[in-house]
Amino acid sequence: ISAVGGTGSIYTYYGPKEKKFANLTKSFTSTDLSKIMPALGLDDEPIPLWWTSDFINSSPPGTDAKDEKWIVGEFNCSCVGISKCLAAYCKDDTPNACYTDIAKKDLADVKKISSLLGKKGLAILAKISSSKRASAAEESLKQILGSVNPSLASNSVLVDKLMEWKRS
């Protein structure tokens, strides 16, 4: 379901239950996935909600699927595309592209993917305790204030007033 626009490449898309990659999928989701964030030094962080990974088969041609060795060539969390939404992608030749440019036959899948992403995001947010949310909100506020003027971030009276205003 991911896509890179404008490269001229021809892609073959495989679903999550593709038999050809069953061993890779099982190994990655059951063994390797839990090791990603710690390997990046982000032990206390959850894995990003929306991301992709590109795998490179490093095995010699003819290796049995069960013995294949795969290398992650790239993790992408900042610009994950949904191929069925490419028509809504603004670029030089389509600067006014929008949601209504997505083919009607693709809209059901687009809505399904978007709804799933929203539900998962809400579930993650619901797990965060209110104190953690308040602490995270205060920290975000300080970062925003600090980006305007570093002394504002350390002004506890201002931060308290803004946090109280946010709660009202």
C-alpha cells in the first residue's frame, strides 16, 4: 500500500498475507519487530503508528525461502504514501490535487486504511495516563514557547497560565 511518486519505477505490490514472503513476515513480526526501537536507542518509545520498511534479500539466488536472509534497507516514518491516494498528491503538474481526485473505486480502501489508522491512533492515546498527557502537553508548550523566545519556556507563571487556559 505504499508508493513513491515520480521515480518512473514499476512496482509490484504484495499484501501482508503473501505466501512468497510468509517466512520473512513471520520472523519480522514475531522476533525482530520488538527489537527495533531499542536498537535505535528509543527503548521507552512505542514503534511509530504509520511506517514502512524496505527489505533486501541478501541470500544467493535459489536459497530456500526458510533459509533466506533479509536486510532492512530503509525505515520510513516521515513520508509514508498510500498508493491509492497518489491522485491526491500535489506536484508541479497537479498543484491543485485533492481528495476528490482519488478514483471512486479506490475510495473504499482509502477510507478503510484511514479509519484503521485513526482507530489505532486513538487507542494509543487512550493508553496514555492523564498525568502523562498533561506532562507531555506542558513540555510541548515549553518547546513552542522556546522556539519563539527561549526565556518564555522558563517563565513558569506564563506556562501555568497557558496550561490552565488550555484546561478551561
